[in-house]
Amino acid sequence: MRTLILLLIFTSAILFSQKKKGLDVVSNIDVKVLAMKPLGNNSLAKNLQPFYGFGFGGNLMTPINFGIGLDYSELFSNVKYGEQNLYGNIGSPRMTVVDVFLTHRENISDDFMVEEMAGFSYYRLTNLYLDKSEKLKNNAMGFHLGGKAIYTLDGPQQVFVALKANFYYGNIYNENPEIRKYYSNSTFVSLSVGYRYNF
């Protein structure tokens, strides 16, 4: 919580100092489709197929090429064939991911730029029991690192490709630390393609 408050104070200071100098803060919104694959020796990687879904987000970018952003994504997966019992007799996994991040932009040319990002992530994993009698919900926190390659089409319109690593730390309890780690921790690598509009 303390980190979030410091982040908000830092962002406000940048925005207000830029406004006093008469410089504009640029905002944008984007939509994307993405694929996300869990990696490592854990339940999400061993028992689930890759996640596929969509998302949208927005950024505020200052004239000094630092900014803050927010992304929301909905992703869907399936339990691997024959793994239903190992995964707990549940299927239809759905992952909601909310990312809050700081970003930095590097202008390579007039039409091409690269953005690096780092921030915090919130995950909500929902599974449906195979008999559809009940939903199993898990919440997790983590952080992410990534980057975007952005190409300007015309005026305010851009397209981008993004690569990101998300680190997932869940709250599943078990007295055995190995079992707890197997079901609670994972790493995701995601690739997304999207459209951005600046205004």
C-alpha cells in the first residue's frame, strides 16, 4: 500500500510540474488480443493449456517520456486432456489480470518507438467444477516486466506488439511447502498484438 501511495504522489508531481511549464501530457487507449503461457514446475503449467483472450488499457505519458498505465485482460484456457482429476476435477479456467505499471518510451524514429514497462499485477483465477455445481476462485498478486514495439500508422493511430513476463503468487494453503508452492506460484509469458489511439 505504501508503494502505491508513493507511486501516486510521484505521478501527480510529474503531471502537475509538466502542466506548469505548459507541456502536454499525452493519453492513449488500446485494445489487444493476447496469448499467455504458464511456465515452470507448477499446476498451472503442468495441467493447463495456454491462455488466450483479449484486453484493453490506457496510458498517460509525459513529455519526458515517462508515464503510468493500466491494463485489464480476460483470458481463457482448458485443462489438458486426462489432467482433470490431477487438477481437482475442475475445468474451464478463466484468468482476469489487472496490471498497473510505470512505462518509459524510446523514440527510435518518427514512426517507430519502443516502450518498457514494469509494475504490479492482480490475478483472479476462476474454475468451474466439472459437474458445474460450484465455482472455485483464487486471487493472487505479483509483478510484471515487459516491452512494446509500436508503429505509427497515421496521425493518432498506432499498432503494437508486446512481450511480457508475469509473476504469479497465489494464496493456496497447504502444510507442505512444496505442495503449496506447486499450486500457488507460476510464471507467465505473454505475447499480444493490439491497436492504440492517442489523444
